[in-house]
Amino acid sequence: MRLSQYLAPTLREEPAEAEIPSHRLMLRAGLMRKVAAGIYTFLPLGTRVIQKVEQIVREEMNRAGALEVRLPIVQPAELWQETGRWEEYGPEMFRLSDRHGRLFALGPTHEEIVTDLVRNTVSSYRQLPVTLYQIQNKYRDEVRPRFGVMRAREFVMKDAYSFDRDEEGMHRSYRAMYEAYERVFRRCGLEFRVVEADSGAIGGSYTHEFMALAESGEAEVVWCPRCGYAADVEKAECAPPAPSAEAMRPLERVATPGVRTIQALVDFLPIDVEHTAKILFYAASYGGGREELVAAVVRGDRMLNEVKLKNALGALQVRMADQEEVSRATGAPFGSAGPVGLKGARLLLDREVAAGRNWAVGANEEDWHLRNANPGRDFPSGPIHDLRLVGAGDPCPRCGAAMESRAGIEVGQVFELGTKYSEALGATYYDEEGRSRPILMGCYGIGVTRTVAAVIEQRHDEAGIVWPVSVAPFEVVVVPVHYADPAQREVADRLYRELGEAGVEVVLDDRDERSGVKFNDADLVGYPYRVTVGPKALARGEVELTRRATRQTESLPVERLVAALRERLAADRAVLSVE
Ligand SMILES: [Zn+2]
């Protein structure tokens, strides 16, 4: 391509609305433009990058034996009503009606549609297993779309669904997708961790997330550098605490006027924070309008993990109870609650509290606390659950080494669904003995546009994007300093043509711009290599080759350029290869 005839409108100014590097750079480098909140147009450069990621995904899906299909974006409400998700999905689903008043959704995901397809086309064990996938726009009406394509309302996703005869087959299909995902993200040049995750609203029991590590990530990944254990912070566990060796001391009631927080209690008594416990009240709902007040006790300096609490209770949802609800149920003034003599709420202990001794806790009385409260003696010793949020420094649940933690961007997720959808929709098959059985499913997603953003989050500098060759919009830009100069023009045109003929993806910056502008744009867009055709080097029969990632420049004879570039590109591709 010649940039004089290309639509790549770069921006010199920082776009005001962009909060993270990928969002800023996708706008500045002319990859995309905003149309509405969370909705973007992709320009030619952005489209090329998306297509490259899609192609990597497609190759790995095909290699894993998955079959590509195209399912509709506009989905009839009836299918969603069959699984109960028309109600469950809530306001995130874009809904519309046709001219006859029939209701539809813009597909946020495709379990219903694909299961409907399979129930109508698969009937025999001979037709299984099968994995179907598609690469398509998805729609989610996010409350607060932000970070560009990271949390958009329209985005490109690869979704796949596996159908198997039995659990063993489902595990095999899951494993095949898991391995395909590792290959996809390695080929895209991402640094990522595969983590154990909570299955959330989709259901199912077994799931992993693929997290690209990046400061701007909204998720947190915890992992063990020694044994490789890794989990989403929502799911992360740590080694159980050792039982305290302390002797129980006598329970004391202490006046603590005005003390409302753990920090104030630590300062007032004084006491180690490791000997304080706090109680957190949640309203847990179980469906059918059933709700209960729950009191979770964790160490004073710990955070409660709401996902763990929800799972421990088997609740559909938990939310922090308000002051009014707590006071009404327990009779204790807000902020003074403690586990000793607590009424009106179901008590749950975190493992650390159950294993500890001599806790300082609220006395359920304004301006009083208790010291040396002990589980089993002063308050119930259970039920005990792992409720706290785990973080850097906590001991690994498998080997005990101190864990590390970093922010991450979820770029992919794999789920074992079991029979959740096949039972709801009646997707069954006949086995060898002619018995009807439900099909076992898995579902697998990759955020394609989000992967593009994650690559930029990991690979950029102050001047712009630093693409890996595998997903760069073009591999090389040829920049003549003065294209109007006949000698430069002749060499630039020739290199452009020869590189193209050699199979290199090349653009020629033949615009009538100052060289500084062209260099800045080349850095901003992030072509992995820049070939500069300038008067000084050309006088020696040379051109300059600059590697974007390192900014290192070398002079090469014009005749050597094509071969040298091909060598470098081959070496770069080898680094990203998964063979
Ligand atoms: Zn470990």
C-alpha cells in the first residue's frame, strides 16, 4: 500500500476520553474511531490487525478440529426463555422487537442458538463429538462502557461450543480448546497466565481464564512462582492457616468510646491487627424471594471475597447489607457488631478466625469491645469457610511458597458446562444401546478486539505501539525522506516493489510530508521495521533499517535489504512460533 492513498488518520493530540494506553493508541494510530459509547468503527489499519488475530484464532480452532459456522446475531426471545436466561441475563442484553412485536436479543453469547442447532441436527452417538465455532460481533449493554474496546458494547469474539457423549469426552474437548488457546495467545505475543476461575453466571463447574498481564487490567491474577498454581483473585485460595499455639486468655470487656474502625481499635487498645476480627453483614438471596442475613467473620486486616461467600452459601447473589437491615435483625448498633452473642444473622467464620485465638471483636454494644474472644468458647466454632481475598505474599495452597499477584486482562475463558443447556433445551442423542442421553457441552470464548487491546497494553512505549510481527498491520514501512527526490523515489519504489514480491507486508510512505512527521507516524502505528531512504546513506548505496522494538538502526547496502529483512522477520516469527 501507498500511504498517500491509504486512510490512516493519525492524531497528534491525546484523545481526552482515553484512560488507558491501548484506547489512546488505537485512536491516535488511526486504528479506530468512536461512533457511540462503547461502539467503534475500525479503520483499514485496525481492520488488518483484527483480521490477523482472527486468522490465528481460526487456524488454531481448525487445527483442534473445530468447525466454523455463522450463527445469527439476532436471536428470538423464545430460545432464551427456554433456558430461563431471558429473565436472568438482565439489562446487559440488548433487546429489540420486530414489526410484529416479536421479541429478539442481539446475541451477547450463543449457547441457546447453537444448542438449538445441535438438538435439531444431531441424534446419534455417531455424530459426536463435534465442536462448532464462529468469529462474530457480540453485544453487551455495559453499564459503563470504557477503556475503548476493552469494555465495549459491540466487540468481536470467537465463541466455540463442544458437544460430547460423556464426561470423558467433554474433558477431552475442553483440553483441546485449552491447548488451542495457549497457542493463540503465544502466537499473538502476549504474556499471559492461565488461571482457575469462578464460573459465574454462565454456570458449569470447571473453568479457566486466560489473563494477559497488564497494569490496566481490571482483574487480578494470583500465582505461585514455585509450582505454577494460578487463579483469578475471585477464586484464589491459599494454604490453610496453622492452628494458633496461644493459650486462651480470659474474655475481657473493654470500654472503647468512639472506636468504630479496626485501625482505631488497633491504636486505642493497642493490639496487633493480626488479633482483631471484624464482622461483615451480607444479604444473601437464593431465588424465589428467599433472603437471609449473613455475618461473615474475617481477620481485621483482611478483605472478604464475595464470590467465595456466595459459593459457600450456595446463594444466587450476595450484597452488603445496609445499616438498617443489620440493626433491625441483630439489635446491635451498627459498627459495634461482633460474633459473641450475635443474634439474627447466620454466622460464618473464615478459616483464619477459626484457627486463631484471643480475638479483639465488637461487643454488640455501642462503645464496647471484647478482648480474647475465642471460637468454641465465646462464639460458635463454625461453620468454617475460606472467605478471604488472597493476595501477594500469601502462601500457595499447593506448595506453601509466597505467591505473587498482578493485574490482568481476561482475553479468553473456557468452561465445562455439562448438561445445563442440553437439558434445558432437550439436546439429546441415542447411544449404542438406543438409550436417549443428554449431550455434554463446553463453551469457549476469546475476545478478539480485546486481545488486540491487550497486545498494545503490553507492547507500547511513549512514541506508540510496538507490534509483534504476527499481528502488526504491516511488517515494514519504507520511508523516503524526500519522495520528490528522483534518486530516493527510484530506490524507495524499487524496495517497496521487491519487498512486496518477496511476500513481505509493506507500506510505502510516499506522502508529501516532512520526514519527522513520517517517522513519528511510523513509530505511532508501530510497524516492526522501518526502512529509511535518505540522501546521505543513499550516496553510499545504502539505506537504514530500524527495528521499532529496540529503535536500533543499521545501514545496509540497498541490494542486501530485502534478504536482510526477510531474515529478521523469519527470526521474529520463530520467537512467536508454537511449533
Ligand atoms: Zn506453589
